Amino acid sequence: MLDHIRDHAVEILKINDLGNYTVPTHGLYPFQWNWDSALSALGQSHFDEARAWTEIETLFAHQWDDGMVPHIIFHKEDDGYYPGPDVWQTGRAVPTSGITQPAVAGFAVRRLVDRAKDRDQAQQRAKALLPLISRWHDWFYANRDPDGEGLVAIIHPWESGRDNSIDWDEVFERVPTEGVGEFQRRDTQHANPDHRPTQEQYQRYIWLVQCFRDLGWDNSLLHDASPFRVVDPGFNGILLRSAMDLADLAGQFGMHELATHERARAAHGLAAMERLWSETHQQYLCLDRVTGSLIDSASVGGLLAVFAPVDPARAKAIAKRIEAIADKVTFLVPSHDPQDARYDGLRYWRGPAWLIVNYMIADGLSAAGHEGVAQRIVDTSLKLIGQSGFAEYYDPKTGEPCGGREFTWTAAMVLEFLQKGRPAA
């Protein structure tokens, strides 16, 4: 059974491989996505190390001059996705979007190096990528942390990767729906509309894109111009973990100035994470930077923060929180608390479980010494695959597959889980 699952995962990665980059799945997502690529490279490395490095190199070949790495690269024309390059209008030779995504690349590169069979290739290709990744990190703190607090804000829900999270509901009300004009979504033609963000949410997404476009995609202006400015603990946790991993790699390679720079940044950010801790919920919460208040929404973003080396007491509390949540679902980890009245187990990030999030949470918990909870996450993840295939996401109570099928990063995470020798319970 596990050999069949492994073979199918490899097949999916190859089917979605377009040469120098992979698509998340054909039809629904026909371009290269930022954190999808970095995480997909982990899966590719299990059967083709050189191809895994190419995946990340292709992503950084389209880094902006100011250091930003965009969340979508439109390598070729495809009218099956909206909004396409004609909406973004970022002026790039190869069109890209104008916003970013979670900075998981530093972590991915560290993991590729740590387990590389071709050590010379890994060192050579990683050393070329490290300064580029560090420039991206610099960009975050220059443009999304204007007061030097140590935490960065997202200015569009798409940047978080958790597009329609319940975390955003109240804050998103500040974003207008008027004046956007008519547009034709494509996502609901490829997936069940009941599993996708609502039309009203899409109007607000597009309003923000149009607002930023009208400012010429000048990143020095966009943070303050956005009515949506949220400090997401999961987003920051990924960035801080990547900074630590980048520092460790730089130290190994004798790039000591870069190592010191990234390590200091991580230390500052990890200390600042305390501002996001909720004693009531026993997890981290998002912060509305406009009001300065924590957002009362106990989502998976606050659990994902454990991917970073957070305070051990916080990691222990998150492990206990996940154990409590496990009693309410069949498959871990739901993207929102199932006891919340706003929970929806089928609609994108308002309840479903995602294997990429499971992978990062389990990795962080394992590093913090909570191997039992991490194992439970891995086991239910593999059970999901056996029951429901390689979907984009799943109902955590029934296991119903949702969104896209034959999904690249789901397959990649399965290969990661199986590589650790963890059979489904």
C-alpha cells in the first residue's frame, strides 16, 4: 500500500512538471506559485535532486529588483486562471503578480542541503541562492515592518496562502467591494464553488490588486496604502524558521556576515512573537496592525507558528491544543477550530486540513520534542491519502477531498512523510 502511494506521488510530481517549474495542478492553477514550488522541490529531491534545485532557481530568477519574490509567475499564456497578467500589469518581462507569499524557500534549501547525496552540487547551488533569499528577507522587513518591530505584515490575504481564513473576516470588511467592475472567475469552473472563497471575498481581493496597481506596484507605498494590514503568526513563523535555516547554512559555507545578519533578525522576531500569544486560546493569534489589537480567531495560522523555534512553553501549549482539537475531528489539522460557529469543513481555509500545513506543524513539534503529537499528524495525513487521494485539501471530519486533484505539493508532502519511515497507524 505504501509503495503504491509513493509511486503515485512521484507520478503526480512528474505529470505537473513543465520542465523548469511545476504547476500545482493542471486547470485550476496553471502557473508557478511561490511557496508551492519551494515545498514541491522537497518532493522532487527524493527522486531527482538536480530537478529540485532547478525548481527553486526558476522561482528566484524572477525576483524583483527590490528583492521581492512574487507569488505567481506567468510563464506562458493561459486564460483558465483569473486574475491573470492583464489584471496585475506589473510590467515584468515575464509577467508576475505584484504580491508575495510565505518565505519558505530558506527552509527548503536547508533541507535539500542536509540530505543531499550530491554534496558538491548542493553546496554550489545553495551558495548561489542564499544571498537571493536573504535579499527577499531584507525586503520583508524594509517594506512590511516599517517601525522595526521584528514582525512583518501581509497586505493581501493571498500573501498568507490562507486566502479566505476566518482570521480575515472582520479586517476584510474595511476593503471595499464597490468600483471593482465585472470580472469572470475561473476557479469555480475547475472546483466546486462551495469549496472556494465567496464572490464577495473575490471582489475585495480584486479591489486590493487594483489599488496596488494604481500605485505602480511601488512597494514602499503599499503597506500604508492597504486597509488590510495583518501580522500573521504562521507567516512570520515560516519567515523566522527560514531565517534560522539560512543562518545555519551560511555558517556552514563560511558566509559569516550573512549568517550573523539572519540570526539577529530571527532572534528579534522570535522575541516579538510574544505579542501575538493568547493565554485564552493557548495559541498565537493574528494582529490587526491598523487597530493594534489581536484578532479573536483561533485558526491554524496560530498553530503553524510552531514551525519556528518558538519558546518551549509555547510549543508545549500548542501540542496540547492540537491534542484537544484531535478529539473533535478524524483527520488533523483543521484550518480552524471546529467548535467555532464560523467553521466550514469544506470551504478552502475555513476548516479543511492541508498536508503542507500538517508537514510544517509536525516538523516544528518534532523539533520541540513533541514527537507523539507530530506522529499523530503524520499518521492521519497518510490515512487521508489512502482514503481520498492526492487532493488540494480535505474535510477534517469526513476526509472528503476538496479543491484540485492530483495536487503537486500534497504529493511532495507524502514523499516527505514516507521518507521519515512513518507508516500510517
